[in-house]
Amino acid sequence: MNNVFISDSPCDTKKIAAQLATTLQGSEVIAFYGDLGVGKTCFVIGLAEGLGFTGEVSSPTFAIINEYLGGRLNLYHFDMYRVSGWDDLYSTGYFEYMESGGVLAVEWSENIESALPDDVIRITIKRLDEAKREITIER
């Protein structure tokens, strides 16, 4: 099932993400697709808020993974930009996190396409103009 949303602002993007968060049961992998600066991390902020996490959410660019614990479900936010092979992927702990019961939010998931589960939730964010985004959620 595909759902397409139009976001007119970062606030709208967070609301769309928070709405998705209410449907999550745990153990989901969410794969993000979209250009640099299109709002993937903004969407993850909304997911974390929707799951009840109250701390700071930031891009895991240099850490590769950020953990957001203490909400209804734990959220593990990956940046796979620098992952270029199976050894790199194993070193992130990705497969262990998949077994944790939490939700995995994976930016630059193109780099690990063959390691995504069959039931992955795909989110594509396209820039329509400076503030407007088209967000497609495929389940």
C-alpha cells in the first residue's frame, strides 16, 4: 500500500511521521530514500516524538547510529552513507538491532538494499520547492 503526503513545512513532515509512529508495533525497518537535505532526519524526529521519545534527535552522520530509548518503542537511527560492503554493515550492529524489537530508521538505505527485510517500510522524500515535500510511504 502506498500513501502519498504533501508536506508544506518541517512541522508538517514531523506530523506525518508521528502519525506513522502510532501504527508501529516494533521490529520494523524503515528505509529512507531522498537527496541530501530533503528532510529524512526531520522525519525521524517526528517518528521519535510519535513514539514518545523526549530527548534530542540528530543526524547520525558521524556516529553511524543514534539510539533513542525510553519511548513506547526504542528507535535506532542509522546513516548508511559511508557503508560500502557487508563488513561495514556488520560493524554497525545493524543485524543485532534488527533482532532488538525496536524500530530501525535507515537513511541512505540504497547502500544496504540487499540487506533490507522483505517487509521493509520505504519512505521516499522528494523536494517540490524550498519548503514543500512529497512523502511517499510504501508498506
